[in-house]
Amino acid sequence: MEVGFLGLGIMGKAMSINLIRSGFKLTVWNRTLSKCDELVELGASIGETPAAVVKKCKYTIAMLSDPSVALSVVFDKDGVLEQICHGKGYIDMSTVDADTSSKISEAITSKGGSFLEAPVSGSKKPAEDGQLVILAAGEKALYDEAIPAFDIMGKKSFFLGQVGNGAKMKLVVNMIMGSMMNAFSEGLVLADRSGLNPHTLLDVLDLGGIANPMFRLKGPTMIQNSYSPAFPLKHQQKDMRLALALGDENAVSMPVAAAANEAFKKARSLGLGDLDFSAVYETVKTLEHSS
């Protein structure tokens, strides 16, 4: 199957590599074309523009950093819209808001193409291991056609109905995750300042009702002040912002998420945006030292 792939960041690169290794023929594009080199070594072709990729491929997948990039790749000169047509499908796996997804969907379908939003739950390691959770919505026929690719990139795919539902589900999941990370950070600092061993706290948490893979994976590296980016903090803050906007839209009070968002914004102001989202831990430590 000939598939296009737009966006070779932390996630897109890992997902593309899995598709190639599973026998898919891939044509790839990235704004910084040098990021395509590793994929070319594995057998991928390069498309000079998003339009060139769509022209060549029946199906094109996008994994982009934020709503503005997702829109520009579709609507700008040499973008997806210039070559999308009847018989071609566009699958946007970026994390964006429902309005952005709807705009892209309307543009793609007005040209005769089919559209699916399919944001993922999971970061670098699940992407590398093909263990993402895929949250798809849009055209069911395209979803069914994409299942062979989804089965390689993920451990489970959900079809959630109309366009926008995938985006909303992803934002809810990441809002919960960001709020949990802040509470976890406060707990680690509180344990340490109270004279407790943070490693022992991790052991206790892992044996209780709130044991979870995120605490298990991130806790030891946070204690070591190591924040190699599996999911960059700047993207987590973007998702908190979009989730809070969804809360505004639906008149849902979200004081915990709002406080978490402020902590991520503080972390960005400290220059931590490109580190892993667990680096929000540094803001709690900073506040403790300054008080």
C-alpha cells in the first residue's frame, strides 16, 4: 500500500518507521527535509511538498505539532488541498481542537476527498513500540481502509463517530494527564521536603489504587532531574489550553485543569518548553525554594 506521511517529529518519525518495517511503501515530507533522511535510508521516498505527497499517494497521514501547522499544511501554497480529490483519503493524526479538525474536513470533502481525524494517546515509547491508542472520527469507510496501518501504529483503535469527537476525546485525555502530572510533581516535592524518600513514595504509589504507567515511567527520571522529551512540555500546555477552551464552550468548571495549565505556562516561561512535560516538576521545586 502506497501511503504518504507528513510530519517527522518525535511521533511521526517513530510511526513512519513502523509502517516501513511492516512493508508499507512510504512517501514522506517534513518542513525540514533533512529529517526525512533516516526514512529514506529505510526505503521511503521524499515528497518535496505536501501537495506532491498527496498527488502520489491514495492515502496521506499527517502528524503535525499544533492547529496552526495542521491548517497551513492543508491550506497554504503547495498544500494538501491542491491535490486532494475523489478517491484520495487524508488522515490527520495531529492533536488539534475540534474546530480545526472540522475546517480541514470541510475543505477535504469539498474537493471530493475523504477525511478522518485520528489523534493518538501515547508518546515516544508507545509510538516506537506500535502501542498507541488511536481516537478516530470522520468517514467510516476511510477508517476501515486505514485499519491495517492503525494496527501497526497502535494497540487499539476507536471509531468515535463524527469529525470533532476524536479531537475532543484526545483533549480530555491529555487534560487529565496534565492535571495528574502536576499533582504527582507536588507529591514528589512534598515527600522530599517532609524528609521522606521519593523513591519509597514511588513504591507505595505503585502498590495502591492510583498505580499507573505514567508514574512508573516518569517518577524515576523526574527524581534524577532528567527530562528527555517523549512528549514536549510546550505541546502539553497547548493541549491544556485547548481543553480549557472546550470547557468554556460547554460551561464546564475546570479549576484543577486551569491551575495545571498555569504551571505548564510557568514552566514554558522558565525555558522548559522543549523538555518532557514532566519537567513541570521543576516549577514546583522553584516555587518551594523561593517561598
